[in-house]
Amino acid sequence: MLILIPLLLQSCFTGVESTPKITYREAKDNKSGTRSEETTFSSQFKAEKYSEWENGKLLYVTSPKISLILSAGNPDIQPTMPVEGDTLVLCGRRSATDLTGKDIVELVFASLPDSENTFIYRTGATEDELKSRQNVEVPFTIDLDLVKRTRDALAGRELYVLTPLWSDTEGNSVEGKKYVKVKVEDVRPANDVYPLKVLFTEEERKTPYSVMMSAASENARWIPREFPAVFSFTDPHLEYPQISDEMWNKIIHGRVSAGMTKTEASLALGSPVSIDRGHDHSAAYERWRYSDGIYLIFEDGLLTRSNK
């Protein structure tokens, strides 16, 4: 832990450079110049195409807001609308005419475990239009075929986690680590932001933890955080043999200390949002600024001061 020292070198810094976020995986891909094994592997994590949908298909409900897009299958009966955690089962399709006279598809669902009442989702598209799309998704749901496909591919695998953004079994954020080996125990549906929750254990803490992950999809409603940004098949430390075990232990806990190189600091904290550069008569300086207020100061390439 570095001691906070007032910035006396403010006038030395000239020019501000905006630095885009670069992940470990992107850096590795750029270094090798090839498509990573993780990127190739993750391409299988896709939801089924509409042409593959069959009656009995299951969708996990992520929000009670789904009531905004569903209508009762029987106008004479007002069923209880699905809520978060419920499951919809596809019962069939039917044709309807919209206000423009176009024949569109309506999907008929029932809610499990009570499947007596049905719900209608009006797609607003024809059968041919739906079949031509890369992705067809019902808002506020997660395709459970996607979850199963991902679970089958990951459960039981030992991987290296690349993010410290972990949650416990209750969904509370915890202080995680990165670049450590974990064993995937399960994959479950997550939420409206990320479709997949990957549960794992690590050697030092046997209690299951989880990280959120996106699928390989062009659908903009998921925040892009696919498998290669979350996991690695190989130990990232092997990519940096020059970094000592002592320094690597600080990196996996997201800590910085005096004497770190810029590479070591970026592995520990990620890329800064901006860099100020300057120099005096004896040294060149850089000040890295992060969005959460953390700053690092380097002199001739080595970390000398920080408020972290």
C-alpha cells in the first residue's frame, strides 16, 4: 500500500491522453496476432435460431416488466402475470394481422408450474422475417437452451478467472481475485444485463462464487462481456515470466506498490481512463487517472506514488 503524498508535480504534467480500456485477453490476442482459443471456444455459446424453436422451448423470466409485452391468451380470463424467476414454455404459434394489414406471428406461452393459462407475445414480424434474423429474443427472458449449452461446455472445467467482480451465493458483491484457477460448478440464468451466471469454486475458498457473463450474440441488449473477457484456459502469469511471484500475488488481489512497472500496474488495476505526461530536469513522469478517483504516478516507468 502506498502512502498518499500531495501532488507537488502538478505543473510538470502537460497534455492529457485518453486511454481506451484494454483487457488482458485483447492484449494477448494482439500479441499473438491470432484468434485466441477462448474466442473460438465461446462462439458456441449462442441461443437457438428461431427456425429451431419447437413447442416446449423454455424461457427464464428476468423481470416482472414482462407483463408489458404479454397479453392474456383468453380475453375472458386475466391470469397472474409471470414474475422474475418464473419459466415460460412455448405452446405454439399463431398468425395475426397488425394495423397495417401485415400477417405477423404471435407466440403462445404458458407459465410454469401453472400452465393452465396462456399468454401471447406479438412479435411484430412475419414468419419469414423471424427466420431471417440472426437473433430472435423475447424481451425480459433468457433462453434456457443457451444456459444448458453453456453449462454443458463449462461445468467441471478448471479455468483462470480474469475479473475480480465476484458475487456470493446471495448475489452480494464480494472482493474477488483475478488470474487465479477456479473450477466451474454450474451455469444458471442471470438477469437483464447479463444472461449467464457462472458459479465456481477456487482452491483457497471452497464456497461457491459467481461471475456474470454474456453470450456470443449480436443482440445489443446484453452488455458485451463474453467468455474470453472473463476466463482463460491458461495461467496468465505464464505470459509474464519476468514478474516475480511476490508481485504477481499483489496483482491477483488488485493491489499496487512502489516499484511496480506500468505493465504490472495495468494488470493489477486495468487501463486508466487518461494519462498525463510530463518531465523535469531529472525524470519523465506519468500520472494515470482512473474513473473511481484512483491515480498512479510513475517516474521513469516505475510507480512512485498512489492513492490506492
